[in-house]
Amino acid sequence: MKNVMKTVAAAAFGLFLVGSNVIADPIVEPKAECKNNTCEKFRVGMYRVRDTMSMNVLMEKQKGERVEIRLLDSNKKVLHEEIVPKYLTKFGRKLNFDEIKDGDYTLEISDASEKIVKHIHLETNSVRETSRTLVGMN
């Protein structure tokens, strides 16, 4: 009888552990993508600095909200990640693309429920000789 009670207790404990792991897995919902650089709790502005390979990213957000900024390459590998703390309401960052290879990149700015996605295409203009002919007409 003692062995049966130990077996039942061990089985119940095992089911409890398996059941708690299944319940503990969070359900990940996809984040809604915002339009026109404005979400419910934050706004973003981006512009390229003239004659340079840098971009300025400016953001306004509500106090108490945590926002993540991530730069991803075309393979979705994170190249840069930054978390804007809850106590800031305005934030700015200069992204320098001087040493990054040509290609397609994605800038994701997101809070817990929404995100803004910006696509960046880097391409080096190669110098090449072109042949031109000057034609004069009367």
C-alpha cells in the first residue's frame, strides 16, 4: 500500500510539473504595425544627414513606456539594439552607416504592443567612365 501511494504521489507531481510548463508558455501575439510613423504611445521621425552616411532617429513617447530600437540586416540578424528607458519622453540617436556593407536593412522601433518598421537600402555609387558625344545642330 505504501508503494502504491508513493507511485501515485510521484505521478501526480510529474503531471503537475508537465502541466505547469504548458501553462507557463506565453502566447506571443504579433505586434500591430503603425502607419505614418505614429503609434498610440510613441512617434518617430527619421532623416538622412546631408552629404553623410548617417541618419538621425528622433522619437517622442509617453513617460512610463519602454521602447526598443533594433537595426536588422536582410537575414534578420540584430546589428544594433537599444532600449529607451521608461523615464525619458524624448530620445534621439544618430545611426552611422559608413562602415556597413551595401544591402537592405530594417529599423524596428517597438513597444509592448505596436511597432514602426523602416526599410533602409544602402548602395555605393561606383565611379565609371561614360562616353558622351556632343552633337551640334543648325
